[in-house]
Amino acid sequence: MSQERPDSSLPSRFDVVIGGGGLAGQALARLLRRELPEATVCVIERQRRPLPVAAHKVGESSVELASQFFSVVLGLDEYLRARHYLKNGLRFYPGGGHTHALEDRTEIGPPERAKVPSFQLDRGRLEQDLRDMNEEAGVTLIEGCVVKDVELADGDGDHLVHFETHGGGDPRTVRAGWFVDATGRRGLLRAKLGLTRPSGHLANAAWWRVPGRVDVADLVPQSATAWHQRDPEHIRWYSTVHFMGPGYWLWYIPLAAGDDGQDHTSIGIVVHDELHPFDTVRTRERALAWVEKHEPRCFAQIKDLPMVDFLTLKHYSHATARMFSPQRWSLIGDAGAFSDPFYSPGSDFIALAASFTVEILKVRHRGGDVAEAAERFDRVYLQFFDTTCETYRKAAPVYGSPRVLPAKVYWDDFVYWSFVCQYFFRGLFKLPADQHERFELLGREFAALQFRAQKLLSEWARRADNTPRPVHVVLPVIPSMLASLYLDLVRDMSPDEAHAYMRDKLALAGEILGELALRALAELAPEQRDELARAVDLPSWPRRPPADRIASEAEVGGKRRRALPPIVRDMERTLGRVPGDHDAAALEALVARAFARPERAAG
Ligand SMILES: Cc1cc2nc3c(=O)[nH]c(=O)nc-3n(C[C@H](O)[C@H](O)[C@H](O)COP(=O)(O)OP(=O)(O)OC[C@H]3O[C@@H](n4cnc5c(N)ncnc54)[C@H](O)[C@@H]3O)c2cc1C
């Protein structure tokens, strides 16, 4: 039911009114039709169709959680495979800014096609198609109109949503039992209610689209046969490719051809304020000059390609004090909070906010305790957001470190697959409050480890020897514990089994953290170890790397491997052995020193 302009046939009330029909608004509308078909839904969207292909918005790369949401929960799997690219995971090349031969840099990436599908999305095509599908499914879509204000009602009364034609005129009001703000980063309701908060992460971006395929493999001469043989199927270019250096990364994302047969590549620069202020990428000319300086091989490849568009965002990350309110409103997508594009979590958070909103609305339809549900989901979402943001706040030095970045990706994947994805894939948010609580507690324990881990990785990278290393870090190695975590995403588990599984992984995450500390200490020079211990406050950690794990270094060959804890063996398979030439006694001494509580001053 499309409304080109507001007219008298428009119902005066909807159970849910969604302001903004971008990816977040349309995804939520579709989820509502599927999970709460009795609810009447209206989406008010400023921009009319047709939407531009390729050059519509950023948010093109999706990872496991969002892909599960789009493919399975929203039932779009067949559609996505037909109209977008299946993605070949995330691929990283740290070591930029030092040497510029790609074959001399570390490559971190999957060894073969992904087993759990994820997609490279053309946002214009996806949003256009979602609008068509939603209309067909009975969503009332008012296009070409802007929401001007929302008068929030107290008690049980309806909210009043005031809107008018984009550009002015035809002011109208529609009543809403629930209002969802999906208006994007300017966040109508967040601004009105004064909810915007700093996220503690300052970074900027510039991006553009070019026609045709820009293939990472073309950056490496055919004479580098070993490099090319790592990818016999020649499918690297399906990955989200990251060229990385201190405080930055540059992306290539392929976008599938539309009806005109023309495919595109999305190219973008992300820079952290502390090393690369926004001004360095603010215009087309500056962005290209920046690429020439930091990634000259990429520059040679892309400099003459016509830019279909060019956009920038200064300080793109923001937080919010609230996402879901007992007063019958919620925020979704950029209208709520946005952390960072690295690992593409934007659509993950759209999936979480849409799912949580629908759960709260189900409680409301059942006549249940909406206030309790809204408060619970608000806590859970903001906890996920803060923990995710921490992945980026201190990451600038790690992006430049070929030694530390693989350790970070190992850690980040471990936590993401074992907790965040499992929570979503198993639908644990649907549990009643009393059964859900134990997962919230687990989330807090994972968060505590996450804050320690990110600080450690950052301080380690600041001090690490960051000269490029021409190695291929296969991530995940198959078979490995990390690969099993990934494959476990498609394994059915009851809530009890999922809880036991996550508890087990939480314990392993604690072991990984200790092993990361051991690796950092072993790699650094003695005076840097003391600095690291102080910067990270190792003595305050509840656990140090276990003495028996360190003692296993006294063994050799198979005996040593068998003596190592399984998770340490797994890390070695991905990250190599603990660096440096230390015997067990030397390692024990440096760990004991780093974790020792300082003596209290006498007197
Ligand atoms: C540099 C960068 C790279 C990114 N890369 C990725 C990525 O690879 N993967 C990923 O998942 N995410 C990525 N993201 C995040 C992603 O772009 C966002 O999460 C996503 O686009 C948010 O969608 P949305 O629907 O909330 O907002 P939008 O897409 O901005 O949609 C908001 C909609 O509301 C409409 N609107 C605005 N105001 C009004 C109004 N008053 N009334 C009616 N309609 C209104 C607009 O027309 C628009 O259609 C990236 C972000 C950045 C900054």
C-alpha cells in the first residue's frame, strides 16, 4: 500500500509507526510482518523510489550475525544469493606505510569459501527491493515525506507523529501505538530527547564507488607465485579487503551487477583522529592524495577510475543513553548508536535492535510487562554496543601492527562467534526474563575480559616491532577450535546447552587473554615489558598465565605440544609459537615480574 503523498485513505492510526525507511526501518517492518502479522505497520520515508544502485549508502559488507538475520530470520537467502555477492570473509593486509609491496605484507584471511554465508550488499538495490517486498506484505509505505516531530504520550495514549511532504507542505498527523525512530544518524528522537552521548571513539571516513571490479590480486605481480597459489580459485576479491597501517584502513568491497550488467567496487578510507585528522581525507583530491601517500599501489590501481560518488563523515561514531523505552518507543540503526565499520557490525546492530523491538512488542500484545522488557533489552543492547565500541577505541596502533593484528582478529572472532553470534543465532533474547538473566551475566563477564584484552593489544602494538612480515595467517585455520566455533553457529543447541557452551568458551577466553599477555611480554624488550605491565596494570588481573603452561616450554616436539593446554595449541596453529628465544625459567621469571604487585612503600 504505497502512498505517494499523504491522502485521506490513510488510516489515522497504526500499531507501529517507523520514521525512516532505510535498511533499519525496512528490515524492522519486514520482521514485524513475519513475527507479529496482526500489528499494523506504517513506514514514513523521505526519499522516493527509484533508489540509485551502487552509490546509495555505505553498509555494504555483512558479517555472520547480520547475514543470519537477513537470510534466515527475514527469509531473504534466495534473494540475496540472486541479487548480491556471496562474500569471501574479511581479509586484512597490515603493514602499510612501511613497504608497499603487498606480497611482502602479512595477509590475514580465510583459507577457502565461507561455510556460514555472508554477503556484499548493494544498498540501493537492497533497500529498493525491501520496499517492494514490504508493500506487497501489507506495510503502509509513505514515501517522499519527512517526520517533523513526535508528540510522545504518557500512559496508554497514542503518540502523535507529525509529518509532511519532503520540501514542505501537506502537514499530516498519524497516531502510533509505538514509534520507532529509524531516521539515520541525525536521530530525530535521540536529538529531541537529548539522548546523544559520545561513544569515546573518534574516527572519520571517506568513500566512493567506481565502476567495474577492482581486484586485490592485480596488485601483486604474477611472478609472486606463492602469493597467488594461496588462492587457487582466485576469489580473494569477493572478500572485504582491508589495506591497513597505523590508525587507518582502506577498503575494497565488490558490488554485484544490476540489470544493466555493470558491477561496481566500493572504496573507502577509515582514519582514526589521533593519527590522521579528518582534514586529510575531506575532499576527493585529499582522499586520493592520502591513498597515494599511505597505499601507493592501491593509488596506482584506482587513481584513474571515475568516482560515481564521493562522501565523507567526520566523527561517525556516536552513542545513546537509551534505545528502548517503557514509554513505547525505540531507536534502531544509526538513529540509535553507531560504533565503527571495521568488522561491519552496523547491520548486526540493526538485527539486534529490530529483534529486540519485536520482542518488546510481542510482550505488549500479550499484555505483559512492557517496562521490564524495555529495560532489559535496553541494558543488553547498550552492553553489546559498549563492548563492541571497545573493539575500536584503542585499535589505531593495532591496525599498523602485523604482529598484533592477527592476535586481535583471533580474539575478536573468538568472542564474536562464541558469545555474540551464539546469543543471536540461538534466539536467546526470546527467553523469558528469568531464563534470560544468566546470559546477561555471561555477557558482563565477557565484557570485562574484552576491556582487558583490547587495552593489552593496543599497548602491545604501541611497543611491538611492526616491520612487515610476508606471512599468511590463515584465519580460521581448518581444523581448529576457532573454526569449530564458527561452524557451531549452525548447530542447534537448547538454551541450557548454549549456556554451558558459552561458560566453557568464557573460561577459554580467560586462558586466551593470559596467553596474549605471555606473547606480548615474551616479544618485548625488558624495559618495554615493565612499561606494558604498568600500562595494562597486569598485577590487577585476576589470573596470570599458569605456571604449568609455561613449564611446558621445557619440553620439545610432540611432548611439548601435548603438554600445552588445547587452546594454546590452537593459538599456536594460527599465530605461531610464542616469539623470542626464551626457556621456561626465563619466561616464568618475566611473567612473575610483570604480574607481581608492587611492594608498598615502607612506613
Ligand atoms: C564509513 C562507514 C562504512 C560502513 N560500512 C558498513 C558495512 O560495511 N557494513 C555494515 O553493516 N554497516 C556499515 N556501516 C554502517 C551502516 O552504514 C549503517 O549501520 C546503516 O546504513 C544504518 O542504516 P539506517 O537505516 O539506520 O540509516 P540510513 O541508511 O541512514 O536510513 C535512514 C533513512 O531515514 C530517512 N529519513 C531521515 N530523516 C527522516 C525523516 N525525518 N523522516 C522520514 N525519513 C527520514 C532517510 O531518507 C533514510 O532512508 C558503515 C558506516 C560508515 C560510516
